[in-house]
Amino acid sequence: MSAIALIPGMQGGPEVLLILFIILLLFGAKKLPELSRSLGKSLGEFKKGKEDLEKEIRSVQEEVQKETTTPEPEASTEEGKEESETTPG
């Protein structure tokens, strides 16, 4: 779904062309390439930050899963020692 479709009242191509024409009038032909370039860089940085955050979240989730699925070796060996000490043999 495109971002343009999310704007209420937008029906299609003619409305988009009208908006682009208004932007051209407001900023001028010389400013549009600069605006496009800065918008592209901003979107690239946002995407990179989003990917980094997703990687960080995945790594934390994996760490939590590893901690919950694998028992701590110290706790299991200590329990075994305590059980052998308490049982008469």
C-alpha cells in the first residue's frame, strides 16, 4: 500500500500530478533535485536505523531464548551434589 493511498480523498493520478505541480511552483525547478536528494538520504538513514534496531531486537530475543532453554550447568551440578550428600549411602 502506498503512502499516497493513505491520504484521505486521494483517488489517483490526476491528484498526484496536481500536488507535484504545486510543489514545483512552491520550490522551483532548481530546488527540486536538492530536495529529492536530501529526502532520499533521509529515507536511507531511516531504513538503516530501522534495520539496525531490528537486528538488535533479534539478537536480544535469541539471547533470552538461549538462557531460558538451556539450564545453567552450575545449578544442575550443585543439585546433584546436594542430593548425593543428603541420601544415606
